[in-house]
Amino acid sequence: MRISTQTFYAQSMAAMSSQQSSLSQVQAKLASSSQMVSPSDDPVGAANALTVSQAMSLNGQYAASNTQATQSLSMESNALQSISTLLISVKSLVIEAGDGALSDADRGSIAIQLQSDYTQLQGLGNSQDGNGQYLFAGFVSGNAPFTQRANGSMSYNGDQGQRMMQVSASQQISASDAGGTVFQSVQRGAGYVTSAASGNSGSAAFGQTAMANASDPNYGQDFVVSFTGGNYSVATTTAPNTLIASGTYTAGTPISFGGVTLSVTGTPANGDSLNVTTAKNAGTDMFGAISDIITALQQPVSNGTPAALAQLQNALTTGNVKITNALNNVTTVNASAGSRLNELSTLSTAGTTSSLAYQTTLSNLQDVDYASTIAQFYQAQTALQASQQVFVKMQGISLMNYVQGR
């Protein structure tokens, strides 16, 4: 069989082309630092690398959400701590105002301090995050949640929404608490708040209402304690206004009804009454509680009647209980925010660990093994040079060389 010179040339060219292609692939791997220049280099590895890359991208998005939620909750927690400190100051002023030795001017000075706390509390309620969004506005975070009406009362303009952040594949965390939850709520176990009816003319003054028996069938209802002719009667305030207790009034002797006890001193006038209401029905707005205390302190009573002194004392007692309930509620909300911050910290640590694992896996799939690839480079380079030398030798082969040699 004869092999033509053209065939030799074609075979040599094919060999050189193949070696050049191999060398180019190795050079591309070294230049890109990747062992998969194109998916065809390792289809299975390329598919796995795509899956890992997508997981890394999602993990990065969760990390960004985690950072944003942590920032928002940290700022909220700081604001809640400031609110708690302010409410403690208010409680201290209320207790101070109850000192019978104080003059009207002294109580007026305390009212001025409370008014300053009231304004400061509004500022804390309108706290913003680093993006100009109001922390306690719910979903209406672009507008100030607390504004003062013309009559001095406070209006809440937000809603009860909680901004949820997706911080992992299966978990969302609230990055905020609505103003209604913080400033206008009480905890479930807040108990009762007692207040005197506005038309009372006697000198009866009450203490705090204590729980005696939560299993009493009437516990949890609202009551009214009425005084007539030296006697008292207690009835529920919801229809049909059931009478549940009655007896002879004795100053200082606790009155028991509906699972609670109430201590009353002084002398009530005929027709005087006390409202004993569950905390959630007694008015849960801390702004309103402070405002009522300020109003009471601004009334002159130094030379007034025993009834005026009793009204002041009752107003301070009611206000103190409401502020205590508000403080407990803020403390609970802050504890919840702290718990969520701890959870975010744990998720952040787990996310960092996952990110490192993804990076390691992706590196194993994609990154070039320099020692092995450089060896392949020199091997392909040597093979190409050998093919080129064979081709040069092939160019010297001719039948005329043999004829001339003879």
C-alpha cells in the first residue's frame, strides 16, 4: 500500500492541531485559575458548581436581611431601654407627688417635669432607623407615628404591622414592633386598675387592687363598688349588672369580691363609687396615663377639702398602677427584641459557617490544581514541539532526494 506525501502532511497537521488544542486548554485553565473553562470540560462538576453558587447567593441574601434586621432591632432595643428609664423616672415623680407635705407649687413643679417627660416620650416614640424609617410606625414607617392633638392628647398614626425579614430558608423574624404594642398595650397578667368616679364628693381613698383568687368565676370581669348609707355593694358592669358582694363599709378593712381585694380608707359620700377595671379595659395608653397625672397635679388642693385631697391621692394611685403596667409591657417587648437579636446572632454564625462550606465546595469543584495543571502544560508543550519537529522532518522527505542520491 502506498502512502502519499499529502497524507503524511495531513496526519502531521492533525497531530499538531490536536496538541495545540490541548496546550490551549491547559493555558486557559492556568489563566482563569479554573479547571472548568467551559461546562463541557466537566458537565457534572459544572452542574454541581451552579447549584452551590445559587446556594451561596441565597445565603448572601439571608445574611443581608439578617444584618438589616439586627440593625433595626438594636436601635429599637436602645429606644425601649430609654423608654423604660423614662417611665421609672415618671413613677418616681408620681410617688414623690403623693407626699402630703408638698404644696401646690411643689406639685406644679413636678407636673412641669412630667410634661417634659411626656414630650421626651413622644420623641422616643418617633425614633427612626438609619434609613429614615420610623421604628414604631408599623407598616406606615414613612410617617411619624405619634403626633399631638390640639387638646394636648397624643394620636397614634401607625398601624399594628410588624416588618418581617426572611433571615433563613425557613425562618422569618420581626424586625420591628408597632407603636400600639409598645405604648398602648398591657401584658395579659396586668390585673386590675381602680379609679374613682369623677363625681365623688367623699374622702374615700383606695390602695392598689390585689388578686386573691384567680379561679373565682367572676375574676376577669369589670366591677363598680358603690357606697350608700355606710354600706357598700359590688356589681359587674356588664349586663345584667349582677350584684356579687355587699356589706357594711369599715375604713381600712379590705373589700373582697370577684377574686380580688380592695382596701379603702376615708369616708365615702352617699352615691360615691369606684371602678375596678381590668387593665386592658382601664385605658392602656401610657401618654394618656401621664397626661391624667399632670392634670391632677395642676389642681390646687393645699387648702382644699378632704374630698379634694382624696381625689388627688386616687388619681396618683391610678396613674402609678397604669405607669407600672406600661413599664412592665415595655420591658416585655424589649425582652422579646433581645431574644430576636440573640436568634439573629445564632443564624448569622450558622450563615457564616455555611458560606465557608460553600466556598470550600466551590473551590474544590472549580479551582485549578496548579501542580497538576503545570505538569500537564509542560507535557502538552513537549508533545506539540515533538509534533512540530516531525512535521519539519516530513517537509524534507521527497522521492527526488533518493533519485539524486543514486
